[in-house]
Amino acid sequence: MVLEKYIDIVLLTCFIGINIAIAMVLAPLLDGVERKIRARLQNRKGPPITQTIYDLSKLYKKKSSATSRLHALLPYIAFVHVAIALAFLPSVLRASISVYGDVVLFIYLVSASVVYIAIGSIASGNPFAGIGASREISMLMIIEFIFALIASTLAITHRTLVLSNILPMNIYMDKPPFLKPSLIMLVVILAILIYIESLRFPFELAEAEPELASG
């Protein structure tokens, strides 16, 4: 029994690791697809879909320009928070640790990662990074409040905060959850929030792209 328990833990850990790895690969690929579509709309060939992965690998090989230990450490802490948040969500292999967490913990992990990145920007000592950090925190205060309302809707609909009871569809419901008006509105609002979180126009204030482009 003890051996089987350890085997289950090892398998669950491996499956969660695979899910996180797949998410890390899909994210830059989706960005590459978006860049490709944008180029096609402008009658350009555009970069390959894997261009974002090449950019990230090139950036990773560069020498660190961290000005302090805090500046160098906080991005890794933010990454760990995001990885743990992904571990709560079953994806390809439907393996997760959602039974150990609830919606409140998930919101904390996602929000804390943004806060750590903002603090790291301020710790760099660069005044422009400080401006970007303040803009990021301002966006966070608005987005996470709406995200909390979405989580509250899910919790009220399923009458629980535990993610393992919210994520799977309950086949014994009188009406499938995706047919409920509140959840239809939730999906629409969540799609808008995802667009805002991706820092696309006109919500790229934290990256200050207009200021950089104008010199």
C-alpha cells in the first residue's frame, strides 16, 4: 500500500510536470500564431510561428543585467507561483493538485506573480521600470477585482471553493453549466480579461511601447 501510494505521487508529479511543460511551449507558440496572422493581415510573410521561442532562448542566453539580488530573484519567484497555479489546472493529462487548493489560493498565486514582477522592476532602480511597475499594479487592481467576481460566480454556482469540484462538469446538474446565463457572461468577461492581461493594444501601458516608439 505504501509503495503504491508513492508510485501514485510520482506519477501525479510527472503528469503535472508534463502539463506545465506543455503550457510553457503553447504560450509562445500562440504568440507566434498571432504574429503570423497580424503579418498576413498586413500582406507580409511574417516570422515563423516558433519565432517567439527563438527570441526567448536568445534572451535567456544573454548576460544578466540585474542590479541587485532582489531584482534577480523575484522573476524566479514569480515563475514558481505561476507554475504552482498551473498545477491546479488539469489540462492535457487531466492531472492536477486541485483537490488541495481553492479559488482563493489560485487568485493569490496569479496576483502575487504580477506583484513580484512589479517589485523586481522597482528594485532595478530604473525610473522607467518604476513607471511600468506602477502601471502594472494599477491594471492589476482593476483586473483582479473582476477576476475575483468571476471566481465568486463559479463558487456560488457550484456551491464550493474547491477547484476539484468546480473544474469538472457535474453530469447530475439539471442544466449543463455552460447553458446558464451567468456562466455565458462569465466566459465573455474572462475572454476580455485574457486580452487585457496579454497587454495588447490599447492595454500595453505597462510596457510603454508608445513612449519607446516615439522616442
